[in-house]
Amino acid sequence: MEHYIEVEKEVRLYVEDIGAGEPVLFLHGWPLNGRMFERPFTQLSRQGFRCIAIDQRGFGKSSAPAEGYNYDRLADDVRAVIDYLHLDQIALVGFSVGGAIAVRYMARHGGYAVRKLALLGAAAPSFTSRDDYPHGMTMEAANDQIAAVLKDRPQLLRDFGEQFLARHKDDVISAPFMDWLQQLGLEASAWGTVRTFQSLRDEDLRSDMQQIKAETTIFHGMRDKICPPEFAKLLLNGIDGSTLIAFEQSGHGILYDEPDKFDQELHLFLEK
């Protein structure tokens, strides 16, 4: 089933919704869309789960307004979808910036309707380094990334893809698959791509993660060049009772670098 859900006046989000059973709500990463989860959708929907993926504003088939890309608004979009679909006791799965949005959602909305949380290569607690936080990309490098989007977005996406996966150079991941990932990025609006990355650059979730009360599992690639493994350790220490599953052969795209392990671990997480 497909939904177009109005989250504010003249802003509609595309939501894919398949299967029946325990609801699993997926939040995609930058600069992709909900179709990045097609493999877990295919498998989990046959294993008794209802799989739901939101195309965030500015990405995929959703509206692309000029504004509204800060984490508060993106978290409110998630709440609007949950309310529209009358979801409860969900597993919330956020990848990369989707993980960051999930963290903000848990703090801003008190974990409403969420039974458990999975953070996949999350861009949290802060994607960029600060005076008291020596982790992640520098502000200058983030600004260079934004400039590259504005200058030549297709080339930037190609360069980003080179960093996204650890195993494509070992012929584990095919060239057509890499082309598919790039195409997902090209389906985004340019301004949504830029404005969401500005939020990645500017937002700080260190106080948010301390407010998470739901059962939380952190999935992270130990060869991640985009969200370094230090992020996972900070989340583990900052979210009470959380656990970490390390993917030793994976870069940022853990569900593609080690798909069999990812499928198994996600299913175990959902069945717990």
C-alpha cells in the first residue's frame, strides 16, 4: 500500500506500507529514500512484520518545500505519519541521518508509540566536530560538501558512493548496484539535499540521547568513513541500557556490505 500523508499544509510525505504484523518504521539516510530498504522490506514482510518507510521531505516521492529540514520538524513529520497510520508498539529503525531524526523523535515526542529503537550507522550524537567534541567531520569539510552539491550534485553523489561502502572495491558489490544507489540520490531535490545536510552539520543530539528510554540496539560498521565508529561508542555510553552490534567488514552501508549478517541481526532484534 502507498500513502501520501499531509504533515503540514501543502507538504505530503510518500509512505510505503507492506505486510502485516508488528510494525517496523524505517527512516532512510542522506541523500537516499525509503527504497534503500527494499531488501529488508522483501524479507521481513514475509516473516510476519509490517514494513513502513517514509520518504523524508525533499527526498524520493515526497514534497520538497523550501523550508522545514531541521530535526524538530523532521521528527514532527514522523509523529504525523505515526498518528495518521494509528501505529503503536513500533520498532523504529533509523539509518544515518534517519538515525539522528529517530534520536530527536525519541526525545521530542517522549518515545511515543515506540517499543524499541534500532540505530544503523547513525549520524549522532553530532555529525560534525565542535570545541568540546573532537569527532566527525569538521564544519569546514561540511561546508565544502554543501558547495560540491551546489556545483555538481551528480559528481558529489558519485564521490559519496565511493565512501559509502567498504566492500565495493573487492567486487562484493556490483557496479550496477552502485549506480542504483546513485540514482536514489538523484531522485532527491537539490534544496532538500542541501538543507538536510545543513541540519547534519548544525544539529547536536548529545542531550537528546540521554532521554531515550526504549530498548535500543546500535548497528555500526567498524570501517565507516562517514559516521565513524566513535559515534557508536558515544551512543552506547549515552543511551541507558543500549547494546552495540559491530559489523567488522562494513563501512557506512552495513545492510549492503554484510547483508546476511545484517538480515540476521535485524530479525533477532525485532524478535526479542
